[in-house]
Amino acid sequence: MTDLATGPGPAAGTALLSAAGGGADRHLSDLLATAANGAPACYLADPGAARDAETDPVLYTAHRDILPPTRALGAEWFADLCVYQPGQLPGGELNRSIGHWNTPAQLEVFEVLSGRVLMITAWHDPSGTPVLNWQACGPGDLVAVPFGAWHQTSVLDGPATVFNIYTDLPGTEQQHTSRHAAQHAEVKYRSSAPVEISAIRAAAGFTLTGSRRGRNHWGRGVRAVEPAWLRKAVGPDGLVALHTSACADQLSRLVGAARTHLPQAQPRPEGDRP
């Protein structure tokens, strides 16, 4: 087996999957799920086409806790891995995750191990102005989700393997922990209204789309790139190695850099709540 502490991204992903269980498959029908109050779990560009589909394909497989949690800085860090299938949803939307809002205290970092994905993130700045970013990511690329932000993963080239670690930073008021949300779908996916933005295939690439309300509120979106501070904080061996080594000093640098550089959570306008 590849040494997870030193192996390159694709090899680390292969090694992780070889030791993983079956994982939890997410189907097209999961994107159509609703909360107890009837609110949708996510925005779909063409929900009618999705409902009329004759098949219910697997869109991705989520391997929760693919590595044992590690404890550092007085908090537990957890590791997940998702394998996204290539293709498009009925109506032309890229295969994608459900998408959800992170908690205000949650620090979450992703690394693409294979394939290519589009990470879409949305939040409000301290003045209440909506911010929509997108980042096209290939093997080895990193993404840090702003505190309290919404994010969704869409597949540009698959299968795509994406590894992530997350923790809750102490001292931030929140209704529930990110760990609680990870273990309860109703909390993670359906406790707040989804951002009505997604991506559809356009020629060899993509274009962002959304409902009229979503486009009016969030705008066209801004391209993001991997920040230098994130690469420096994670280190040259990547995210799998960081979690596996559980180096307190390096995790401390990551936390410090995130607190300095990531946008802080702001209350969402009432219109963004269910």
C-alpha cells in the first residue's frame, strides 16, 4: 500500500479507497429530497427533468471518516473522501454534490486527488454583500471554505476523487457542530435554504446558472485561485499527509492562517433562510 504520509495525491487516493468500505452512494433522487417542511435540499437547474428521469444513477460515493480522527489544538479533526462520477444531470447540469452551508466555526479544506472539479462557494461579507466564487481544481489543488459559507462540488472530468479534513474552531458561537451536521442529513442539507446557483456544461467547459432570484442576489461569480497561504500552511506533501502525520505545529499554522485570511461568517439575510 502507498505510504499515506508521503505518497502523491492520486496514489494516496488509490490507497485510501483500497482500505475503505463501501461508502454511501448519493443518487439523483437525493438531490430531489425535501425537508420536513417541504423545502428542497438543493437547487436544481431543471428539477422537472430530474423528476422525469427513468433511472436513478449514482452521482458520487461519500466515504465518511476514511481515516481515523486526529486530535490537535484541543479539537478533533475528521477526514472524508468523495468519489464523483462523470456525466450530466437531466437538463445539462454537471454531476454534483448536494451542497450545504458550513457552520460558523467549521474549518474545512479540500484537496483534489484525481479528476477535475468545480468548487462553488457563497457567503456574505461583513457589510452583508453577497460573494460568489468558483474555482476549477485539478489533482493536487487545494480549497479552503470560508467560515459559515455554502459550497457545492460539480464534476468537470471524472471520476474525480476529493479528500477533505474539517474541525470546529473553539470560541465561535453556533447552533450545532460540524460533526453533528455530518452525522445528521436533516441538519447538514436541509436546515437552511440552499443557494440557487449551479453549473451546466457549455462546450468543453461550464457556465454558472441559477434561478432568477439566485442570479439577482449572487451575481455572476468571481473566479478564485488557490491562495499561497493555504499551500504554505498545508505543506508540500498535501492534505492526506497533513492529517496522517497529525503534526500539531503544522495544524496550528493552518488554523492561524485560516483565521487571518478566510472571510469570517456573517449572519445570512432572512431571504436566504428556509
